[in-house]
Amino acid sequence: MQSEKVRVKILWRLYRHRYIGGKHTDIKNLRKGFPRNKYDLIDEVINELIREGLLLVKPTHYGKQVSLNPRRLGEIRSIIEKFEE
């Protein structure tokens, strides 16, 4: 259950700031707002979202950048809305 909350919070944060497709943010920024003792769980959830194809990774010379996959936006919205209920 805890990982599901983290998953939704990450997706919601990216969606709210419109990090979709070409607009991306540093992968380390997704940890902000979470307690430090949860960073391992957050990294695990981020890697899971990447494997599922919900997050896109853009490697840059200054680190990994991530954004929401625009082709899966409908599915992302439904995940967020399902958790709000």
C-alpha cells in the first residue's frame, strides 16, 4: 500500500507540473517532499514506473531526466483518479 501512495504522488507531481514528453525534470527531484528514510522505496517505485513505460527517461550529460509518457496519459490519469476516490 505504501508503494502505491508513492507511485500516485510521483505521477501526480509530474502531471501537475506538466512534465510530459519533451518537458522533463531531474530524477532526483522526484524525491523531494518525502522523508529521507523512504528514498530507497522511492527509487524502487521510479524504476518500476520506467519499466512499465509510464515514465520516459532522457539521459543527459548532467544526469537522468524523466517525464510522463504522453502515449500513456489516459492510463496515468486513471491511476491518479482511482486513488483519489
